[in-house]
Amino acid sequence: MKVEKGDFVVFNYVGRFEDGEVFDTSYEDIAKEAGIYVEDRKYQPIGANVGVGELIPGLDEALIGMEVGEKKTITIPPELGYGMPKEELIINVPRSDFENAGIEPVKDMYVMTDSGIARIAEVGEENVTLDFNHPLAGKTLIFEVEIIDIQKAEEKQEA
């Protein structure tokens, strides 16, 4: 049974950058080994409806046609992942905004704003530069995936 558009697919994965660095995984041992382990997270296969926009386009497309137990390594260019960084998502705000909120801005720190989560890209004397681009924007991603289960779209609708 092959994955088709609309199917609910359960899979394990390891996400790496081109240099081999692991940025995300569904395996607890790999997360610990890579130094990205998060204590409160459950490491287990994830599920998603394929072909309906729940996954990044490159991963969505690559899962179609796979079967239970099949493993595949998928290279996803930025255009089919999180896109290219957009200049308009990088803004300067007065450093005093942070100081008034009792926050000491630190480069590469993430902050929650009224507009969402941003990474502090630069800290200057007068301004702080916030980057609202997705952290994986502009990066080629390599996913190793293994299909664990497939629930066909028509079976799911009947249930």
C-alpha cells in the first residue's frame, strides 16, 4: 500500500543540514547524541495528512508513493522547505523597548512579540534588529524518513 494524497501517514525522521548537523528528529537517542534533546518533548513518530499542506512542500511530495517500512533520504532545497529569508521580515526596534520591558537583548536570543517570535539578529547602541524569518529559511534540509503506518484517506473518512 503506497502513500497517496490525502492519506494520514505516521513516520519517524531525522532532519539534518547539509553539513550533517541534526536540527530535529523524532528519535530520543539521536536528539541526545546531537545535543538537541528537549526534556519535555515526546520523541515518537509524527503523523500528518499528506498532500494537503500540513508539511513543507518538499517533504509532502517525497512521502507520496512510499510504503510502510520504507526508508528514504530526501534533500529539500529552500524553495520547497521554509523559503528564502525575506528582507521585509527583518526590522529595527528601539533598544529602549527592551529596556522598558526589563529585558536585556542578546544576539541570537528568541523573543515573543505582538507580531510573533523573532530572533535578535543584532544588538546596537540605539536599535535591536529582529528577524521574523523562520529559523530554517534559506537552508537546504536533508530528511531521513521511515514510514511506520498509512491510514488511507477513504478509510479515515468512514471511521
